[in-house]
Amino acid sequence: MKAFLAFRTGRATILLFVLPLCPAILLFSAVASVQSSAENSGQSTAATSAASVQAKPDAPATPANSVEDPAKPQHLAPPLGPPPDLANRQALEQHAGKNACKLLLRSTPSTAQVFVDGAFVGNSPLELVVAPGKYQIEMRGQRLDSARRTVDLLPRETREVALPLAARYPTHVTAQ
């Protein structure tokens, strides 16, 4: 009986419990890797296998380093087109029309991020050409509080908006 108990508490017991789990672990990791590669490429596993079965023999072969290769690491592609601030500024200027207004935006201290109606348009100081109308101007500085002002522009009006931004955190600390 003592020999049996020694066998149950030794290395052989560990092997008896671990060995049956190894194939299950390998199968689970293989399924998970196939699913993650299918999600990264935007296809389901069924669509991936169907596409590989229905491939035409005269179709050109894809190179081993193509985007669909699951062994190759997937990276984020750089955004196409102009930066968001430039695109938002251009959209405002294109809708300005013949009665366009000028908006001069400044902040104290300078280089605050400027948002017009919630859209980022650049850093201050900034000059915008916009259509007449009502606009919500917001400026946000790094380590500074944000400031907002509503501006109502008449046709062909030029308006300067200067917003002071207070420090959010103290610049000096004194110990007593």
C-alpha cells in the first residue's frame, strides 16, 4: 500500500494528469490563432477556407509577405489624406462662400488647440475663413484649462477672439 501511495504522489502522477491535457491545449491555441488571424484580415474562418478552395489555378499567386499572410505581423496603416486639422479647416473655407468672414483666434499662452464647433482646426494663433453664422470656439492648452466662447459673425466681418487659459496645475510649490 505504501508503494502505491508513493507512486500517487510522485512525478508519475503529474504526468498522468498533464499528458492528456497537452493535445487539448495545442488544439485550443491553434483554433485561437486561426480566429485571430481571420479577425485581423476581416474574414471569418469559413470565408477564408472557402476562398482558398475556390481559387483559380491561373490566378497569380500572392507573395509570402502579402497582407493576408497570417505569419506576418499586422501593423496599423498610416491614415490616408490630409491631417484632420487641415481637412476641417478646408471644409470650413470651402463653405465660406462670397460673404466670407475672417476669424483671428489667439490664446494666452499661445499654441493651444483650437476647436470650432467641436472639430479640431489647428493650434493658435490661427486665422480662419468661414461663412457668416454662429460658431462655438474652444481652446485647450497642454496643462491648461480650456476656454469657450460663442461667436456670431455677420457677412464680411473680421473678428479677433483672444482667450486666456489659466494653468490647471501650479507652476511653483512652496513647502512650509
